[in-house]
Amino acid sequence: MFGEILYQVRSRKPHIHCITNYVTANDCANILLASGGSPIMADCPEESAEITALCDGLLLNTGTLNPEKLSAMRKSGRIANELHHPVVLDPVGAGASRFRTESIRLLLREIRFDVIRGNLTEIKALFCHETHSHGVDAVSSDSIAEENLSEMTNLIKAIASEQNTVIAVTGQIDIVADKNQAYCIRNGCSMMKKVTGSGCQLSALTTAFITANPEKILEATASAVCAMGVCGEIALEHLAPYEGNAGFRNRIIDAVYHLDSETFDKKANYQIF
Amino acid sequence: MFGEILYQVRSRKPHIHCITNYVTANDCANILLASGGSPIMADCPEESAEITALCDGLLLNTGTLNPEKLSAMRKSGRIANELHHPVVLDPVGAGASRFRTESIRLLLREIRFDVIRGNLTEIKALFCHETHSHGVDAVSSDSIAEENLSEMTNLIKAIASEQNTVIAVTGQIDIVADKNQAYCIRNGCSMMKKVTGSGCQLSALTTAFITANPEKILEATASAVCAMGVCGEIALEHLAPYEGNAGFRNRIIDAVYHLDSETFDKKANYQIF
Amino acid sequence: MFGEILYQVRSRKPHIHCITNYVTANDCANILLASGGSPIMADCPEESAEITALCDGLLLNTGTLNPEKLSAMRKSGRIANELHHPVVLDPVGAGASRFRTESIRLLLREIRFDVIRGNLTEIKALFCHETHSHGVDAVSSDSIAEENLSEMTNLIKAIASEQNTVIAVTGQIDIVADKNQAYCIRNGCSMMKKVTGSGCQLSALTTAFITANPEKILEATASAVCAMGVCGEIALEHLAPYEGNAGFRNRIIDAVYHLDSETFDKKANYQIF
């Protein structure tokens, strides 16, 4: 099932416009290419809407945000909505500063997002009226684990319902939900937290997956999250002696490059609630 | 012959000022270091002219362009021309937006470029009065192949003549031409399209090659294009099991690092028309 | 001794706010993660002070500087000083342009830095009233070597005393000094100069090391410089056939990821004067 979604990405080769941060842009571009998609990065307001119109899907990632980039995001988001292009929001650093949080809230008011993908800290900062954040990583006491899985699943479903979108929250266990259904995904490994921008890369991948499968956004999002986890596991298996987080970073992208639908379906580990 | 040109890069160690995009800047810097050159990235108009004056050659790459970067490019281009430093233009995304296309046209009016290196879509968008583009990759129906090679060679020569510069168009077959002569280069492999910024890296390499060989710009450009292709082939040979486009990206730069003149001359596969 | 300092980084996991250049930001983030620290990149004046306040230490790296980034640095530096967070300056490109040099001088006037880490060209441009620079790499005739080691050590100590800070100058031999004491470090290998941003990465590492060991800034800085050199040596040992500077870049970060205190203490090669 997830394998079929991957197959569509490989064959439809969606062009994805990414307005994203400079820290992880290169990895996002390479993981999009690995998936079969094609990345286009452009983030100045003078051209962003035109670039969006040329592409098939749009990713807005708020890392290293600034007022110019925000302005480009607003223009691109508007045109993507008009053209019915799938749009993903990765609210990097939500809650870490007033500017970041308010800018993201502005995007949420003006643009309809098909998927919002973040860590639990970011999602709670935006939708649960919490006030603290410790940068871009999820506060560990706020993580999704077996003991709070049912509670968290209900929370994410409630947010998805309120926002009328798909919410993907990644952590030890990942939850992808719309108002009706939630996927709980148990792929991945802890070393992925040691790669900068593994979340950014997942958001880029998600944009390609939903753009190539626009008729099933929830399932395509769960498939992207699951693919990232599966590729993390494969990367770990293939890690050579002395390789650390830099080698691992390359191996995740390489695993996406080689992932076939059959392996994907075999390794996918999720439940639907 | 091409080996001798590489040898000059290794021994003259040109300092290259790159005004380039943030997506591939790191790879451009590392491939310059691999070639024997030395990269300096600086893109604010407050200092770009001074940085250019300190260096030996200049690269203007229009990926993730914005008005500030454009202003820095104009200042740097002017001073490079005054100082007779070689200047390369990589018109990334030409045709993809009005702002991008018009900015590049402005650069073309104000600055004399020794080499313009792009894909066919970009070159046609600038010089053939075509209006469509699908981002930064060449439209496949517009690619250079055996069946249209002679026609394309004449087209590139004609543009080179009109623009009074060297034009390098990369694709399945690469063409590097001035008004009199064209190199058709058959090195490289299709996997290079799966590495973000392989074109950007080639443009950086080209700047180092022509800066170290200013008395033979056409041949040095053809040599850089050929070196990139040869290194793509070597990278593919050395690709280990499970390595994909991320590992391949590293192996291309590593191949440039190790390339010696003898191997280069042996693997170079080109014709002159 | 150095091993204990590394141990503190691994266990205290300092959050480091980096205002840095886009060329090497990804590598800086990954080397921070490899060390046990946690990177947060944010460089717009609208939020930089708040991000600094959330973190434990601050790095200001002046690569690809522009007026907006400078403004963010000034705000972040001020709040870091108020909160007594350790602050590191990497004056990339000092001396290469008036804008760069004057901006760095402004930072030096307004902000108290715990450590200033650069190459000899940059340090001399800032503190020895020299006027020439050839970009970001140290002029080779100005390098630290056995024959001028005693003279250079005294120079660095004098600058450290005048500036009331710790100065770390990296080259063939590295010198880390405050007004009273100097560490001369003989780890590392020449291939590190072939990796773009190895200096930037070291500055990021230094920020994590001093932030986790605020009671011994000099020793922690020397430890970071030594760790980078040791990891360069380990990376070189593990370099596989055909790997060049791109593979080497990954292996340095991977070596930081795996470095244990015992190996570190065994390989550390330094003298104290």
C-alpha cells in the first residue's frame, strides 16, 4: 500500500518548490531527487509566486526565517492554494521566538495547508497555547511514547480536526492523523536525531509524496513518514565501522534512492486507529 | 592536452570569488578545493567588489537570487571586468521567473562574461526568445542528443558568436563553443542529474580552470566540462553497494581531488567541430 | 584532562545558538550534534536575541556577513553577555574587506567574547594593524611553524592580554592562549585545509566545549582545538581508497561522533607555555 504510493512518486516525478532554510536546503534537495522528485529552491518575494506556479507542490519550512522569506512564503502559499497545489508546512522553531511563532500563525491564517509536519514541541506551541520551547527539538518530557500514545493520538486528531488538515508529529513513535484516522508509526532509530535537518528532509519528502498522490493525502503523508523511518533503519544496517552521524546522513538519502516498493511494504511498521 | 590544463589549476591555485546560491555553496567550495583552487564566498553589496578585487576569478550563479545578491553581482562583475579577471555566469533558473530572467539579462548587458554555462533550457530562455521553463532542469524534449547534435552545435556556436563569449551547455552530450569551434563531450553518466547542484559545481570548476588558463578560455572550459564528466564516471565505478545519490555526490568531489592529468587525458571523450 | 572536558560536553548537551554563514552551516550543525551539543541556527534581528536567551552558548561567525546578520549578531551578543552565556567569535574574512573588518571591530567593541578563534591572517588583520589579506585563508608566509613558535606564542599571549580574552589561532601548529598561558597543539593534518569550513566547524565545537565547561575557558578551548586535530588524524587513518576531501569531511565529523575520552587523551599532542 505504502509501496504503491512510493511508486507514484517515482513515476510522476513531482516538481517541488521549497522555501526553506539554508542549513539543510542541500539535503532536502538531494532527498527529493532520491525519491524521484525534483527540487526547486527560490525564496525571494520578487519571484516566489511564479516559481510556485511552475511547480506541482509547495513546501514552506520556517527554519532561518526572516521577513523577506516570510513575504515570499505568503505569496507562494496564496498561489499554490489558488492552483490547488498540495502545500506542506514545517513550522521549524515554532515557540522559540515571538517573530517565528507569529509569522507561522500568520501563514496558518492565510494559507490552507494540506499537511503540517513538526515535532511535538512545535505542534503544541502552535495549537496548545503552551509558551515554552527549547529551540527546534522536542522537549523530551513531551515526547510520544507507548504510555501516552492513546492520549497523544487523540490530541493530534483533535488538532487535525480543528485545523482541518493532516498533522504529522514525529518522535520516538510518529503520529500522522486527520480528524478521522491516525497512523502510529514505529519505524526509525534514535540516531536520526543526530542528523541535522532529518525533520526538514522528511517534510520535503512528504511534499513529494502528497503531490504525487493528491487523492490520498493522509495515507501519502503516513507513507512518507514511514519511508523516512525505514530508510533510517536501512542506513543504520549499512553503517560501516567508524561512520558516525555524517556518514549516516548520506546513507539515509542513499537508502531513499534505492528503496523499492516491496522492501518498503515489508519493513513498514504501523497501526491505524 | 586537457591534462595540462588541470595541471595549471593544481599549480596556480586560483582564488575564486563565488556569488552563488545557498543550496549548493558548500559543494561548490569543496569541489574548488578538490581542484586545487581556493573558494571565497561573499555576496553582500557592501563588500563584494573588494572581495572580487582580492581574488583571481569570479563566478556569478543566479540560484536563490534576490535583489541584494543581484546588486553584489553587478558590482563584482564590473570590477572583475576592469581588472581583467575571468568571469563565469551560471544563469540558474533563467526563464523560470520574470525577476530571474530580467536580472540575468541585466547582468548580460553590464558585464562581459568569458563563459556562460547552463542547461539548454536556460540558454534558450536567454538567447532564443522562448518563454517556457520548468525550473532549473532542461526540458527533456529540448536535450542535446545524437540526432540533433549538428543542429545544436550550430545553435550554440551562433549564440556564442552573437554574445561574443564561450557557451557551455551541459546535457547528455555537452557542447562547449565559441564562434569558431565547438567541443562535443561524451563523458559523464545519467546519475549526475540525481545530485543537486552538479551544474553549479561544474560552473565553479570552470571558473577555476579558466582562471588558471586565461590564454585559452575555450579549451579550459571544455576541459572543466570534460573533467566533471570523467569524475562522474569514476565516481560511478567506485560507488559501493547501497550508496545512492548522496554517496555519489561525495565521490564526484573525491574523484576531482584525485584526478591526475594522465587518467584525465585517457578518459576524456570529445570531438572538435 | 581534555577527555574530561569532552565528557562534560557529552553529558551537559549544551544548546548552541549559531549566527553563521550559509556555506558551512550544515557541517557546523552536524559537528555540534556529533559532539553531544545541539545547534540552533537563526540569524534575523527580529528574533536573534530571543533565540540566544533560550540557548546556553553563542557563536558569531562572520562568513557571508551582511548588514542584517550583523544587526542580529549585535543583539544576540548583548543578551548573551547579560545572561553570562559563553560567546565565541570566528572573524571569518577579517581584513578581506572594509565592511567585514569594520563590522568585526564593531562587534569587538560592543560584545565581550570569551574566545576569538581565527587563522593568523584574520587575527593579525584585527589586532596587528596589518592591511592586506587574501581572503579567508592564512597567508602562508604568516603561518605558525617551529621556527617562529616562540615569537608567535608571545604575540598571541599579548593579543589575548590586550583583548582580555582567549585567542585560538589555527594553522600547522595551533596556539590557544590567554594572557598567562599558551597551549601549542600539534594535532591535525594538512588535508584539513582541503575541507571548506573546517575552521568554522572548529569554532562551533569550541562554543560547545566552553559552554559545557564555563569554569575553564582556556583549557576547554585548547581541548576543542585539540579534538578537531585528533579527529582529523583519525579521519585520515580511516580514509578509504578513492576517498578525497568530501569523504574526509564526513569522516572528521564521524570521528567527533565516536571520539571517547580515553582515545582523546592518548592522541592529544600539546605543550603548555
